[in-house]
Amino acid sequence: MQIINYYSNYLSYNWYGPGSISYPNASSIYTSVAGLYYCSVIDTNGCELWRNIIEVFEYATPNVFATPDSILCSLSDSVVLNASSSLGGVVQ
């Protein structure tokens, strides 16, 4: 997951959050852990500012299964897609 910081005119950045943060002193970071992330920045006057908290959500990639289990050949054939995820829930 990438968190994009739209405030790129600062002298330094310090990102904080629950996961391992690649390049925690960059204006944008990458993380693989959901949770609350925040950034302190130093502006051109040497003042420290705290940016808004960014909440990162984890979305599971669904598993998709098509039925019937055969080749569809005619325009009257149909297919039912069922999707499920490891977080629970089924969508049809």
C-alpha cells in the first residue's frame, strides 16, 4: 500500500504507524500493514507541524469461481460468479 503525502514543500518528514515503513523520512511511504499513520514535518521556518492522520485499510483479494464447470459456447449460456475473501463474506 502506498500513502501519498500531498505536502511536498517541507524540509523533512517523519512517518509513524503500526507497520514497517519503507523510507520513513520521505514525503510518500509504502506499508503492508493496515492502521493509523501520521507524519510530522519541518517547514522552511524550522517549525514542526503534524499532518492529518491517515487510516490505511486492508482489503482482501477475493477468490472468484465460475460455474458451471464447462466451456460456454452459445449466447444463451450463463455463468455465475461467486467471490469470497479470507475476511469473510460471499458476494454473488
